[in-house]
Amino acid sequence: MIICTLYNHKGGVSKTTTTFNLGHALAQSGYKVLLIDADPQCNLTELFMGPVFERLDLEYAFTGEIPLVPGTTLLDALKPRISGASSSVDIEKIELVPSPHTSNLTLFKGDVGLSTAEDDFSQAHTQRSSGMMHFKFLYVAVSDMVRRLGESIDADYILIDVGPSAGALTRTFFLSCDSFFVPVAPDRFNTQAIGSLSVIIDKWMKEHKEIIDDYKSLGLPISEGRPLFLGSIVQNYKISRGGRARTGFEMWMERIPQRIEQELVPVLKKYSDSNIELLKVCNDFGDTRATKLPDFSSLITLMHELSKPIFGFSQEDTSIISSNGYKYTGSVWEDAQRRMSEWRESFGSLEARLKKAKEVLGDK
């Protein structure tokens, strides 16, 4: 089992969209996948459960009664541990939401109230070296919960959608992972953000390393806190008629990997050793660039309307976005099929790196 996140403190880089599609790609390949919505904005939950919410809205309009939304929220699961009512999360009480379209794919849904737990986890990080066991239990609660939950459903991959922040919640979930991708958009500010991202990750790993031996000696289920870097995902760019990135994007697409080599790679080397080489996957593929994902254009509307992956639409589905209400036909449908095939291939590249991570770390 591999736990992975797509992390960048810079917003607007399509973390949620890519996590959603990657989960579907892995499930389509026959793997059992769990998606966890750890972003208080709950965009992954909204995207995943679109048909469910539509049905519940119709029920409410018909009955006037607010229907119960299926599934346990992340906050509800964590509350007993945050309050101190229990030493760990009871995973048997967690109800996951199955995908309305894809077998082998489930969601641990988000909660807009999750941000209320920010102060609790911030205090757990501040008090991580103290003798107060409540904060030690809280410090390890997320990683312990995620791993036990994944094992209980025999998951092959767990993908965690985190918020675009450097706060305690995001930090907690990031340190719970075995691996991570860095999604970026090819522009000036995303390129600059690689520097501050590297500082953030350096700080998190350094402070986690300082206490890991103490926690292990106490028998606490602490994570390794050194996720493998699986590469960058350059996305949200426009392409020309020839299929290349437009000129305004190409310059930044070249500068981003240079910045990663200058800023992030030295940090990851610092926390690598004979047991865990954080750049092993990128080195094996010979590139820190995992894949490129151009703008999804009009088809992204279908993804949001139907809660289907960007590569999973039928010809009948396209009637939703057709100007005349009819399905795509002829060259228009052929072009859509070509683009869907290219996107599926791109997600296959990410899938290959996750498989390599599983080889490197062993099947935990």
C-alpha cells in the first residue's frame, strides 16, 4: 500500500482535479484506491459525489426534509481523538463512500469544519516534544488512522487531497504519506513558489526527524515522515494547433525543473539515507518531471457535471456541453477521443511512478 499526496502551497494548480482523475486511472487499472479529502474546501468531495448530491437535492425539493448525506466525514472520525475521548481513531466506525461510476474506488469525505481542528494539530506540533501524551497521540493520530484504514479495506493506493497551505493540518497529512507529487502551473509565481515550498518541506522533515526516535521508543505508530518525491506535474497550460504548449508557457515549463533541481532536490538529498532515497523514483525515470497535463478545455464541464474522469466520457455524455444539445459527432468527437486518450496516457505516467514507489518501499 502506498499513501500519496499532491502538494503545493501555491493554490490554483489543479491538485483536486488531478487527484480525482489519478484515482480513477488507478481504479481503472484494477487497483483498489481510497481517496481522502483533507482540504476543508471539500472540492474533492463535491466532485466525487456530484450525482449523490444531485439526488439528495431533488429529495429535499420534493419532501422539504434535509436528507442525510452518506459517509463519515474526516472531522467526525477525528473528533474523539482531538477531544481526548480516545487514544486513537476507531476505523470501524468510518463509513466510506463508493464511487457512483467506478468499482475499486472509495472516498473518505471531507468536512468544511475541518479547519476548526487547525489549532488542535498546531498545538500537537508545538507540544510534540513535551511529556504530554495527549499531544503525542494527536501527533500520530492521522498517519495511524490512514494506514490502518487502508489496510482494513486492502487498499493498493491512498491518495490524499490536502489544502494549498503550510498550516498544521496540511503538514500532518503530508508527513503521513509515503510519496508526493508537486503539481505546478507554468507561470512566474509557481516557479518562484518552488523556493518557499522547499523551505516548508525542509522544516517539516527536520522537526519530525527530531522526535521520531522518542516516539518509536514509546511504541507510538509514528510515520517515517520522509515521503518519496515522485516528480512535478505541469498543468493548466494552453496548447497550440500543433499540439505544443503556447510560447508564453514554454519558458516557464523549462524553468520549473531547473528551480526544482536548485531548491527542492538538495533538501530531499539531505533527508535521504541508505534506507530511504527520496529521489530514487525520479532518478530511475531520469527526470523530475512526471508528466504534463494541458488545459482540459470544455470537457472539464462534463467532469464536474457527471463526476467522471476526464478520459472517461461516452459519446452520449457530450450532449450536455454541445451548443445544440446533441452529442459530439464526426471530427469533433474524434478530436475529443484523441484528447481523452492523451490524458489517459499522461495519468498512466503518474501511475507508473506510483508503482515504482511501491517497489522502492516494498508493499507496506
